[in-house]
Amino acid sequence: MSDLSRTIVEDALRTYIDPHLETDLVSAGAVKAIDVDGGRVRVHVELGFPAASYVQTLTLALTEALRGVVGVTDIDVRVDWRIVPHQVQAGKKPLPGVKNVIAVASGKGGVGKSTVAVNLALGLSREGAKVGVLDADIYGPSVPRMLGVAGQPETRDGKTIEPKRAYDLAVMSIGFLVEEDTPMIWRGPMATGALQQLLGQTAWGELDYLIVDLPPGTGDIHLTLTQQIPVSGAVIVTTPQDIALLDAMKGLKMFEKVKVPVLGIVENMSVHVCSRCGHAEPVFGEGGGERMAQRYGVPLLGRLPLDARIREQADSGFPTVVSDSTSSAAEKFREIARKAAARLSLRPRDRAGKFPDIVVEAR
């Protein structure tokens, strides 16, 4: 194959801008092979994020782009994905078996952070990834109820605890260890210590992503948690309301301080659509998430509606992505999941596990 032929094919592929990566696949390093034999063109694309519901769309789009190239008579585009570990904070070691930890945070409570975290995890799972969820909200654990799981976790070896399973997710929460109506009155060191135990002593198995639902706020406990957890990236959840945005900005700055990249912002409760008349109204304001994203140079991963069904589904233990999988809300959650994972795929890879430990022994 001549350099010119490859260049022509690459130029054709560059015309498609991937909506998740916000760049073309050649520049993103996702085009792994191009083979030209006369008029036959074979292309292998390997995405760095799970994309079960996107593969067909991408395959058709790239095929159409190549069909316009003069001299091409036969096209074969193969699209798959491979998820790899990405860098965490300096001095932190990734969790054994867990490729990437994504923290979901908000500057204040009441913005739907846990609902987004749970549906984000389910979205990644439905796209083909192995996913776990750690409910790090020690004072108000809600993930067990949202996923419809309860009961004491078990241990097989007396050293580690087995996560609960729900909708193909590995799940761990302080809520499994205390009664639902028992208030947690621990001070900061006790809370962070408990979280470290849940994180490090849970037998997570092999996971592509562990979603950590952080407690709301940006105080000392939150800073300590983000410093101690080996995080690959973070997602900020906010509403369009100015007060929520101010607190969300504090959360973003917190991650900047501990050198954790913010993968993007999710604007929840973006618009309310009346279930009776269909009237749409931005009850919490509008455009706030986009303005914040532009100000800090991070992507707006998506906007979610203020919809009573999303709340009802979470409260009943059947989150939107699984209970109403064909709805527009479920598709928005899956799209946000793909975009967050895609942004992470552009980050530097973790190379810590590539090098063996060198031990010098005296003879």
C-alpha cells in the first residue's frame, strides 16, 4: 500500500467527527489498521470506551465516508473497543483488578447526584463494560435503595467482603452494614476510615470502571476522600440554578487541587416537561451547565430533564436505564456514560503495572 493511498483513506475518515470524543478517530488514535488492496479497503477501529449501542451507527458512518473516495470498490469497516487503565493521582496505586475509578460529585445536595451515578454505572454496563458502584456517602447512603439490594454482605476468606450484585453491577455501601434509619454520627476521620475499608477490602473482581458516588459538599472530608481514592477522572453533577452552579464550581476546583481530571459536567433537572400538556419550562433556569463548561474548559456531557418518572424509578429500585430502557431519558444516560468514558479514553494510560518490581536480595 502506498503512502498516498493511506493518506486518502485517512483523510476520508477524518471527515467524521466522533460525538463522544469531539474529534476525528484518526487524531484520537482509534484507527488501528488500514489495508488497501486495489479498490478494496479494510479499516479496523478500536474505541477506548464501551459502545455496544453505537458500533452500528459508527460503522455505517465510516462506510459512507469511504464510499465517496474515488477508486474504492469494496469496504469493510470493523469497530470494537478495548478498555485500559488510565493514570490516577501521583503517588496513588490503582485498585487491584479495577482499571478505572470515576468519582461522581456535586457541590451541594439535592441535585440528583446519586441518581445520575447509578444510571451512569448502568449505562456503562449496558454499553458492554464491567462496572461496580461504591456508595461513598457515609452519612446518607441511598444506592442500596436505588438498586433494590439489601442485607449484610458476605465474606469468603475472612479478609475481604463480597459486593452485592444488582443488574450486573458489583455494589458496596455502608448502607449494607447499618440499618436504613440509623443516623451516622461519625466524625471525619472515622468516616474516611470506613470508606477506605469499603474501598480496599471489597473483593471487586475484574472491573473496567468503579463508579464512586461521593457525598455532596466540598469540605475537609471530601478533600480527604479525593486525595485517598485513586481516581482516574471525575464527573460533576449540577442543576442550572445559580446557587447549585456556585457549589459545583467549588467541586470542580477541589478536583483540580488534587490533580484529578474532570471528564465533564452533567446538568440535571435541566427542563421540566408537563406530563399532562407537554409544556416545557426551565424551572431552575437555563444554560448554566453550558456556561460553566465553557468557563472551565470541560465538556458538557449532557442535560437531563426534571422528570417524576426518573425519581419514581430510582425510589422503587428500578433505575431508568433498566426499567425504561427505550425511553429518551435512558438514552440520555447511556450517551452521557459513553461520553464520560470516551473523555477518559483520551487521558494518559496507567503504566505502573507494565514494569515489574525489582527486588535486590543480599547473598
